[in-house]
Amino acid sequence: MSASSPLRASTYHRYYDKYYPHHIELLEDLIRGVSLALPGRFEDADLCSQTLISVLNLFLLHHTHLLARRRSEKDESFVFNKHVQAYYRSQWPSKTASLALSIISYTEVVFELILHRRVSSKSRRWRWIVGIEGIKAILRLVLFFRSGKRTVIHPTHLVRNTDPCTFESNVTDKLELATLDPRTGTPSTANPRLLTTSTTASSTTPRRGWALFGEIVWVIRPVVYAFMVMNTIRRGSHKVVEKSEEEEETEKDDEIEWKPWLVSLCIDLLARTARSMQPSSSLEQDEYKRRDYLLLYYLLRGPVYNLFTRRLLEMFCDASEHRPLVSILATALNDYRPFWEQSYFYTAGS
């Protein structure tokens, strides 16, 4: 029996290489297509859609690890995964923190949507949000200090930028987990070519001085914002947004105060300024581009969304409702508005 074990393992790996990647890609495309078509179709369609995406991402997290690992074994220039292997998977504390951070990031939106339906108290909901943001901040700090105070690159798990059927590098034909964050659609890695350049993991340098300060404040920024919103709700001093009987109260109504929004924006800008005081590698510059992109989420958060962005979107959707082609975009916006209106994490940028 022991003699046949290596033969069975070899047969399994050959079968895996030949058939599984193709099946994985088909399943991925099918579930993602269904999840994109669900919003706005029936009650709780947004929850069903996000649940499907979360399950898909967790499933792919395992298979992406296998595919990317086998690819990186063949190609020493697979830079992003080399960085992850060197700093996030070399020791068990970093490996545990990396895995936990990935799982939380893929399930936090679903958890919040369920929380919104099960917990009526706003204060209790925001206590949960603060707790999750606190856990994420601790995990990022663990990765930051365990990696020698190097910039925390997103995502913190192995990524796939390969053709699942051939394991060959593919940086132009298809955007994979390396370039898009399936949870929000935002770039995980702004420049996919960094995955196949000759740069090594050692090109990332420890943060020092103001750059060190900037990285730490960027990590704790979401906790500060969520904590300030929770305190505002606890004091009962937040303004109540007037709504008609047809309008539903959303999570964004809890963020109507300017103070948390302004403090969070100032911290982001401070971190951006501080990190620019130390030279950075191409991999780090790519991460900073992603963080700069996340600043656009401030248009979908807090009083800016309630007072300006929401009204502009409503005006656009009303004006485009009966116009050819443009009405398709208006319908899609209306279908997906519940995501960023009912969920803090969808536009948290954390």
C-alpha cells in the first residue's frame, strides 16, 4: 500500500494538471456570471449575489494557491508570489495572519449584510464593524512587523495571473485574481506586468522614519473612522436624514457627520505624504497606486455621498431611464446601489 502511494499521488497530479484547471475556470465564469445577474431581481438578491461571490472566492483561494505555486515553481520571475512566499508564508504567524486577512476580506460584506438584517441596533452593528476593522488592522500590523517593516502589499495571498489550462503567463488577455479584487472590483495589483518582471522580493525595503509612520497610520485609519462613527451614534448626536415613506434607511445614513469623514481623509492624505519621503520599489509603487485609487471611495461614503453623490446618481438615472443604451447603465447603477448604500465594507477601502 505504501509503495502505491507515490504512484497514486503522481496519477492525481497528472489528472489535476490536465482536467481541473479547465473545470475551475468554467465554474468560476459561471458563478460570477450568475452573481452579476442577481442584483435587483428579487428580494435579498444582493445578499445572494455577495454570498455566491464570497463562496467562489474562498473556493478559488485554495485553487489559486495551487495553480500559482506550480507556476512559480517553474518561473523564478513570478515576482508577486515570490514576495508573498518570502514575507507572508515563510513562518506560521505571518501565514496565519495572511490567510485570516484574505478570508475576512472575502466575507466581510456578506457578514455585514446579514448583520444589517438580524441586528436592529445601529450601535451594536457598528461595534461589530469596529471589531472587524480592529482585527484586520492587527493582522496587517503582524504582517508589517514580521516582514521587517515592509509595506503590506495587497492581496496578502498568492495570486493567479496564469492561463488555468496551460499554466503559461498571461498578462494581457484576461484579468485574473492578480488584477481585480472580486469583492469590490478594485485593482488588487494595478500593474499585472510586475508579476513577470525580473525584480526580486528583496527589492522591497523596510520603512523608516516618516514612511514607517505613514504605513502605520494607513493601517489604523479604518479603525479610527469606524470608531468615530460608532461614538457619534452612541451619543445620539448624528443628524437624522429626512426621507419620504418610499425611501429605505441605509447604512450610509449612519455616516452623515462630517468629522469622521474629514479625519479619515486627512489620515489618508497624511499617510500618502509620509510614504513619499522614502524611495520605493516598483512593487511598492504599484501598491501605492492601488491605495490612491481607493481615495475615490470617499465620494461614496459619509456626508459627501448623502448630500452630493447620491443626488447626482438619482438625477442621472431618472434622466437616462428611457434612453436607448444609456438606460442599461442606469439600470445597472440602480441594481448595485444597495451594495454601497447598505454596506460599509463595500466602500471602506480597507
